[in-house]
Amino acid sequence: MNRVIFIGTSDAFGAGGRRQAAIFVETTSGGLLLDCAPTTNTGLTALGIPRSAVDGIAVSHFHADHFAGIPSFVLASIYEDRRRHPLVVAGPPGVEARVVAAADAIGHSITGREMPFVLRFVELPAGQLVDLGPARARSFAVHHQPESCPHGLDLEVGGRHLVYSGDTGWFDDLPRHTRGADLFLCECTFHTPLFAEHMAYRQLVERAPLLGCERLLLTHLGPSMSERRGQLELETADDGLKIEL
Ligand SMILES: [Zn+2]
Ligand SMILES: [Zn+2]
């Protein structure tokens, strides 16, 4: 059985007092974290999910609320968990350099330490199918700030098809990636459109039929979405929500 557990579902700034982007995908062949915000260790602890259950972290893009939690995840795995099994960190091209530089900048360097486990970086160039263990992943380019190397993730998880938008505004090629998905986890930062680089609810309500997915679930909710949760036509995620896939 595959399960999806939402560790963090807020926008970049913690709207509604919730945690930032991190989604745990639990499969019969291991666990994969989609994005790893700085609040991820807190979320995993709160939900009783050990870091050792995470075999890989797949990063959608290089914004802090999606990958800046990796250094502390690695350090806690070394010193607190005494982890022994490998950890894969996958992401857009340049992922290793970006994570190493971020770790150095915030004083949680991950280089020059004695590592009791293998930390392996894997690049996910758009369109290429890569086996990450718990899932096979293919990334695709999305519409977001280009300097963050923005990608969505198309995942095969134990015979099921999961698509994660990462951060993106609407772009006309999106349905090509979501069509036929069992579950599409889509960012929805705003209720009414505000920036072209983020999705808005009004756009999604109108265009949802084009997506062609079995189930659509909204995450990365900003203040205007967070305060409307439970009053909307489309389904929204919340921290700690667990669903079967
Ligand atoms: Zn974000
Ligand atoms: Zn972003």
C-alpha cells in the first residue's frame, strides 16, 4: 500500500501557522520526501515519522521553502539518528552544489564531516526517467522564477501515478503532465491570481477539467487559501493529512 502524508502545506511564509513544503510518500519499497523545507524535521517529529523512514528526498526547485531543510535533516541523521543506510538527494541539475552552498551559508555544513552513511546526489534533468528506489521520477519544467530551476515531478509509485507541481503558475503544457495521474498535488498559493509564478484557485477551478487527473489536491496554501479551507469546491491538504495512493 502506498500512502501520502503531508508534512507541510503552507506557502513560503508559514500561512495559517502551518509548516512549509514537504510531502512524505510511503511505499512498499521505501519512503520518499518531496521537498524538504526548514520545518521538515519539526513536522516529521510531530507526526511520529522517523527520518530513517526517508530513503530519498526529491527537490522540485531551489527556493528555501523547498530545499533549505536538507542540511539539518542530514546533520540530525548523522548525530541524532546515527543513520547507517544511504540517503539519496535528487533534484534539478546542480542539486549537490546548491545544497552544499546552502549548508555552508547557514552554518550547517555537510562537507568535511565523517559520514556514517552514504549521501548520494542524483540530478533529475527534465524528461529523463530516474530510479530513486521508492519511486521512479521524471521531472518537467514549470513556470516559476527561472533562477530557482523550477520543476514538477512525475512519479511512478508502486504502480500508481503521482504528479507534484512544485511551485508554478499556470502554463498551457501542464495538462500534458497531469493527464491520467491517480493523484495530482498542485500548489495553490493564492485564491485570486496575484503573481504569474504561482497558481491561483480561480484559475484551477476553471481549468481543473483540463488536468485529466483522478484526484486533485491543493497544497502550498497562502493566507487567502488557508483561511478558505473547508469552504472550497476543490480539495485542500493540511499538515498531517494522510491519504492512500
Ligand atoms: Zn514555495
Ligand atoms: Zn518557489
